Amino acid sequence: MLIKKMNRRSFLKLAAIAGVGVGTPLWEFLEWRVSSAAAQSKAMTAAYSNNSLSHSWCAQGKDAVDYFGSLMNIKIDWQDQSGDPNAQLAIFNQFAANAANYDFVGVQPVSIGTLVEPITTLIKAGKPVVAIDTLIAPLKQQQDMGVLTFMSCDNIILAEGVCNALAEKIGRKGSVAHIGGDPGHSGAQGRQKGFHNVFDPLAASGAVKIVEDQPANWLADKSAALTQTFLTKYPDLVAIFYDNDDMAVPGLKAVQDAGREKTVFVGGLDAMPPAIQLVAAGQLTATARNSANRVHSWSVIAGAWAATVGLDNARGKIPQWLYVDGPIITVPDPVDPKLVDTPWLMKSLGIGTAEGSLWLEENHLM
């Protein structure tokens, strides 16, 4: 990622507001934090934890946090656990007990509602807390707690996009199934809602039958086992939507191993590199980008800015929800020979989004 050098005009402007003022735009703050010797000489420390680094989306997010932390001279105290809400609660109890050691906090809860007490303690100690991808508590309660901001995609919209691609693939008829994430995860609840928004009306019309809707808790092995069970139990099954790509990819393999890949179509979510490659190869019907890079890297910038100007000054200057959009990734339509000279009239310019999406992910841009 390219960060331009700070010019004299920017330096003087920042100096005029005593280094970093309350109204400083975040990207100008980032420029100052990266380029100023004074800023670089004052290291920060941030406490971080997300769902589990065993998930590829979470691991990619940690890479983004580490990268931006290295740019901004921020030490990241990252504490991982295996997707266990009780283990994550123990981590945050320690963070809260040692609040004086941290400038700000970034968190993706394993499950909504489990971290309220220690996060409240951190906020009362003046530590900016940025929620990533998953609500710490129901939104109104989270706002009342004083959480600085919440960064996420719209899980319902992304799930609807993938499910619409699946519905189109199956001609909007047949038996379909959903394999979900952790039922206590707000994002998983949104993705389940998106699935039902697309397929419930088709089921009501009699064209579609929803035969299964079960959680696999983001676990690849459990997803593969459920897929195998569904394939055996429902010979007329034509589509399965998975709440993330870590479950969709092994699910697709189970479909292929059963010799059903020409009749059972699979969609995932998160647009992780293996899934994008499978879409480009015509094996996975669709995925959608929930940007681990952006929600995690933005949390570093926002958290460091709030720690610099002070939580009381920062509160209210950043919206309570920062929407992180992302594309639906499908195989490009066949190139229409009549439109070769006007590719802008074809979806995805006739070349598809896979290559560009992979490049953006590798550079922490999407």
C-alpha cells in the first residue's frame, strides 16, 4: 500500500492545530502519524481480539491490523482463542484489569452480549473501543455503553446477493439449504435473514422448498459433514448457501466428491482468495466481499485518532456505524462478440472481478 509523504503545507496545518486537533480528517491524521518524527517517537499500544485466527477471514484481518500498526508505530497486543466466547471473556477481563497499558481497543466478539462488562470498564477508563464486524451488544445498548464506532458490512445485503445468484442458477425452483455460522453472531443472524429474504417468497409460491437451515459454527469439518448428510437425505437438493467461504469451500468439495456438482450449486460469503478462484473457475456459484482488510485497518486508524484527541473529544465525531460495502463476485457472462469494442456494456467488462479483487485483498485495500 502506498502512503504519500507528508508535504510542508500539511505539516504546517497540523502544527497550527497543535499536532492533531479534534477536527482533523482521519486520513490526514494517518499521514501525520506515519510521517511525523514526533508521532513516530510516541509509540501506542492497542489490545485486539477477533473471533478466531483459525478462520481465514479473521487471520486476514489480523494481517491488516499488524500492517497498519507497523506503519503507525502501534504495538498490537493480540490475544486469540478458538472461537470460545468464555475464553474471549477471560481475555477481555485481563484487558480491562490492565486498561492503563492500552491506548485503544479493537474487538470482534465471538458472540453478541458476552463482553459487555469488561468493555464497559475499558470505556470508563477512557479507552476508545472499536467494534469490528460483530455487535458487542444490541446496537442501542452498544451506543449507550460509549463504543466509539462499529464497522461492518451489511450482512443481509451480501447474503441476498449471493442467494439471488443461486436462485438464478437453479431457475428459482427446487430444494435448497442453508448452513450457518455461530447462531450468537450478529453477522450470522444477518446472513440467515438474507437467505430467507430471497428464498422464503419462492417457498411461499411453491417453487422452492427450504429443506434445511442449520448452523455449523463457522467450522469446516462440521460444514462438510452437514453437506454430506444433506446430499444423502435430499436427492433433489439443488443449492446450498453457506454463511462463509471457510464452510462453502469444503462444502463444495463434498458436493464434488458425491458427483453432484452439475446439479447442486454452492454459494459462500467473505470473498476469500480460494473462493474467488473457485468462482473464476466456474465451480463456486458466487461469493460476496465482507472486507476483513477494511474493517480491521479502519479500526486501527479510528482507534489511534480517538486515543490521540481523547475519547470525550472523539465521541460523536465518528458515526456510530461505518458501512463497509463489498461486491458480489460471480463468473463473468460470456463475451458478446457484438460488444467487444464496447465492453462497458457487459457485466464486469467481460473480464470478471476475480483478478482485481485478489490484488485489492493482497494490498489490504478490499
